[in-house]
Amino acid sequence: MVPVIATDVKYCNALRTFGGYNAVIAYHVGSYENISATHLRLLKWIADNNLKLAGHISEEYIISPIDLQSSQSYITKIIAPIH
């Protein structure tokens, strides 16, 4: 798995089996205000690599407001099931 920082999805070249399905996993670092840009870049990476979404994208909050007050240090794992 290759971590993706903020909006840089070009390095997201690892496909993993996650919960019984294949998924592309990216990491968003920073505020939730611009997380949609990371989602859009991830979707573009999936399309550019001739993959298709196989369900709903989910997020796992690795470091969240519960852990830290500084939003610049939040880390969110974005999981996109693919086929």
C-alpha cells in the first residue's frame, strides 16, 4: 500500500484485498474541508487505470478530531472497492 498525501493520488498504484473484495486505498492528510478533492482524484486514478467501482467508497478515520485538535494532522483512509 502506498500512502497518498492530501490530493496526490498519482502514487496510488497498490490494489489490495480488503474485507473480501479488491480495493484501491488512498490516504488523505489534513482538514476534511478538501477531502472531496482527494476522492475525485482517486476516482480519476481508478478510471485512468481501466478499473470500475464495485460499491460505495468508505472512509476510516486514522487520526481524527477525537485524537487531535489540529485539522492539518488528520489522516483519513479512503477505501474504494473495485473490479
